[in-house]
Amino acid sequence: GAASKGEYRHYMLKEIFEQPEVIEAVLEGRLSAGSVLVESFGPDAQALFQRARQIHVIACGTSFHAGLVARYWLERYAGVPVQVEVASEYRYRHPVVPEGTLFVALSQSGETADTLAALRFAKTLGYIGSLAICNVPGSSLVRESDVALMTRAGPEIGVASTKAFTTQLVALMLLTLAVAKVQRGDDHRDIVEVLGTLPGLCRQVLALNGQIEALSQAFAEKQHALFLGRGAHYPVALEGALKLKEISYIHAEAYPAGELKHGPLALVDSEMPVISVAPNDDLLEKLKSNLQEVRARGGQLFVFADENVDITGQEGIQVLTLPYVHEALAPLLYTLPLQLLSYHVAVLKGTDVDQPRNLAKSVTVE
Ligand code: G6P
């Protein structure tokens, strides 16, 4: 009921603002002395991760986007090849499973029909084992997987997933650290340290709420929007576009910024707002030239940028700065302003934010 929304107008906003504490919760007791505790994944995890020559990740919706981020992390920081696929495709093709492959299913609810069916199908394909990353202990997905890690986000009521996504990302970073530790003896101490500072960084970003609300005015009358990101921020852009579609009903697409010239640039004019995330990483210069291409076509740019990045607001470019964060964790932080942006656009448009039309919180039938 309304009471449990507390001071917030919608569950979605409440859940966005819960992220600092639930990120703390998902980390609780899983790190020690600058290193991840592999046994957080259960007693059998050490042996299983040791044998994992590659990883297949299966999920739907927002959880699929978390999987896409994890692919960048697992390949870069653990050196393990990863494939990520939506469950509804995976279960109906004839996937080839190389020897030594670990199956990972991601799901907030643990009851999504396609994801469950994919897990059951995977059991016939010779994987070394299955890992569920899930928010609901005792769910079908958790019960049927060999090992599991809970995301501890607490109940998520808003149909558009927010805190479930960011806690999945933290869980997937823990997986990345666990695999790197078991297979390479690499603790990634720098990442472990920054993980502890994430809740505080999230609070700083959530303090931009008022500015993001002001920015949202520019979207209320728009029919379309384009989200751009590069590297691990491409899935962040995908998730930003999904949020806008789900609750504001504005048609939104996400592209890896380098692909702009191969199609979407044809759509860019003054009626097409372009939202981009610009963390301070080695793709920054490339991203900046992609943004120039948008400006040159009259596209209105909205950029969420690292405080040390020299992208300045000017005619046609609005910039909101985020605190510096280690690049490994930037996808987590840059998700927050995109959640807030969709939320405020939806409120302006007067849609049913927590119960968007035609969508369900958990899709338990095919
Ligand atoms: C539905 C929800 C999405 C969610 C997806 C997967 O479509 O509306 O928010 O991302 O299901 O759900 P799961 O519980 O498996 O993460």
C-alpha cells in the first residue's frame, strides 16, 4: 500500500533511492582483507569456478543487460570467454557447449518462464554446472541451480527494475573477482577497495535528482530518444533506453557510439534527444568525436560525464557531472542518472510509473 512507499511518490523512486543500502547489503560478508570470499557462492563454487573455461550467461529484460556488462568484466578482469543471450532465443536454438562451460542464469524473481526453461534445457547440454544470481531465495531458479548468489535487494515492486539491476551488477563483479582469484590468483585489490566506496558514490549521484528532474522537461514532448555508450557502457545505454520505453512510452534505442555512423545518424535532427554516458575511460576521446557527429546534425545532447572530463555545456549540449569512479565500477554509477531521468519523464507524462501498461513484474508464462 501507499504507506510502504514512505516519503516517496512511487515505489520506483523509493527503490532508486534504496540503492546505496542494498549495494552495501550485497557486499556484506563477501569481501575480506582486500579479496572476495569465493565461498560466498557456496561450498562447491571454488571447484566449479576452477574448471570454468568459458561462461554462458542467460537472462531476460533488465537482467540480460546486467549479463552484457558482466561479459566486459569477466573477459577483461578474469580472462574467461563469455557469451550472453536472451533466454527465449537460447532455449529454441541448438547451442554448442564447449567442454568446461559454466551456465549462469540471472533473474530478479527466479520465476521467469523463459529463464527457467533455459536452465532446464541447459542441464541436458553437458555444462560443468549452473550458477543462479537471483534476488529471491527459495525461487525455482535458485532451487534448481547447483550454486547460487543472492542479490539481497529486498522486494522490488516497481515493474521497471532498478535496484535489482545494480545489485546484480555488484554480484556479477563479485563473480568476476571470484573467477579471477581462483583461476589466476589475482585479487584485483584496487577494485575490491573501490567496491566499499560505491554506496557513498551512489549517494552523491542521487543528490543530482533535482538537476535531472529539471533536465527531464526537455523529453516530455519528444517521440524518440537515442542512448549512446561505449564498452561496458553500451549495455548501460541499453538499460537506459529500456527504462525510458517501459515507463514513459517514448521510443528509445541504444547504440554503441562507434556504430552511429552505420545507421542511426540518419535519424538525428533537432527533434532527437541523444543521451550519452561519458565516464573517464580509454574510450573517452572516441566517444567525444561520436558526440561531435551528433552535434553537427543538430542533435540535442545530454551527457552524463565524469567530473574530470572536458566536455562543457554549450548550445545544444547539456552536461551533468558525476564524481570520479574507478572505471571497473563506472557502469554501476552511470546507471543511476538514467533511471532518474526515465522516472521524471514518466511522471511529467503522467503515466502509471509503477505499473506500466502491458508489462508484468514477473513473466511466469511463455
Ligand atoms: C519482466 C520485468 C523486467 C525484468 C524481466 C526479467 O519483463 O518487467 O523488469 O527485467 O521480466 O525478470 P527477472 O525476474 O527474470 O529478472
